[in-house]
Amino acid sequence: MSRGIFVTGTDTGCGKTHVAQALIRALRARGLRVAGFKPVAAGADWCDGELRNDDALALKREAGHAAAYATINPYCLEAAVAPHLAAAEAGVAIELGVILAAYAQLAARSDVVVVEGAGGWLVPLGPGLDMQGVALALGLPVLLVVGLRLGCLNHALLSERAILAGGGRLLGWIGSQVDPGMARLNGNVATLTERLGAPCLGVIAHPASRERLDPPRPLTLEGL
Ligand SMILES: Nc1ncnc2c1ncn2[C@@H]1O[C@H](COP(=O)(O)OP(=O)(O)O)[C@@H](O)[C@H]1O
Ligand SMILES: [Mg+2]
């Protein structure tokens, strides 16, 4: 088991938080102390004079970790837009050093840190910095969440290529069915399994899925 896992995805809204929460639950069920980490979030609400992002709150709740909110989510940007635009609007420069320091604090008080990116692998964060840069600087192996909906095959294949080309260590992929009406769910999962080089570490079907996942593919922590 790695000390940390970087959860990226094929897109925004592809199921990264959903999968990260499932992963945190599974790790906690093994008796591990887990921290969630959302280094950069764009899209936040004011709560008692401070900005709070739903993903970071969900990860914090799921992990039950005592760390301060600002450690779990060092960059919490108000506008729900591309992070580099949200940061520029807020007059904030996203710095790797701040992210690494927050991660180190979490890692010191947990067995595993589950890190959720923002958007996909190459999302820009500012001049000369993108999400890939954060994952590589953290030195963490990568888990690719494939949001199961029409278009996911191309997004998944492109993401895998980009992760490997950038020097990321891809542990595997997890499918998350964001569209309950997705046609040919099983055909798409079979194609992903065939064409992605990385192993499938599970598929989370939508509870209202039109098509039943067959065979079921429970989340596996093997290889993580
Ligand atoms: N496997 C799934 N089953 C049911 N709903 C899902 C599943 N995966 C994602 N969702 C829903 O889809 C939406 C987007 O998922 P989310 O995890 O927030 O994506 P991301 O973190 O990549 O932006 C959320 O409303 C989430 O609850
Ligand atoms: Mg999310």
C-alpha cells in the first residue's frame, strides 16, 4: 500500500470525489488512518466568513481526520471555473511549496492520503503549473477515474497516454457510472479493459443504472 494516491479523472464531474470517498471507506475498513486532500478546489461557498468547497468537505467527513480545513484544502477558490482563472480572479498564485507542506502535515498523521485533483490531468493551475505538476511533485502513484458516459473511451485513452507521457505512474483505473442511462455500459467497460494498459481496479455502477453491470467489478485495493 502506497502512502498516498493521486486520484485524477477523465474530466470534471467524472466521479473523482465519489471514487475517492469509496476508496477512503475501503481503506478505513481495513483499519488504516486515512486523510483526504484536495490541494486546489474551484467553486466554494462562504461559511462563517471562510470559503468551503464541497469536495474537500466530503473528503474530510469521509476520512474523519482531525486536520484543519486549510490543511485539507490549501487553495479554496470561490469561482466555479477553471482553477487558474479562479485563482487569477482571487489574486492568488498557486504554489507547489504550499501544497507539498500541507500534504506533509497530513501524511505525518495518517497511513494513507487520498488526494483528489481538480478537473482532469492537464488542468492548468497558473503560469507554468498544472495538475500533472502537482501529482508529480507529490511523487504519488495515480488512479484514473473514468466517468462512464458516452465519450468516455476517447477521454480515458487520452488521459492514460497523457499520464504516462508526463511520467506519471498509473496504478489502474476505476469506472464510475455518472450517467445512469448510459447505453452499452458493459460493452464500454469491456472496451476500456481491453484498450487501457492499466488494470481495472473496480467499477461503481450507478444505483439507477439502466443496464446491470455483468460481471460486477467490486473495488479492489490490490495493487494500490
Ligand atoms: N458511480 C456513481 N453512482 C452514482 N452517482 C455518481 C457516481 N459517480 C459519480 N456520481 C455523481 O456524479 C456527480 C459527479 O461526481 P463527482 O464525484 O462529484 O465528480 P468529480 O469529483 O470528478 O467532479 C456527483 O453528483 C456524483 O454523486
Ligand atoms: Mg470532485
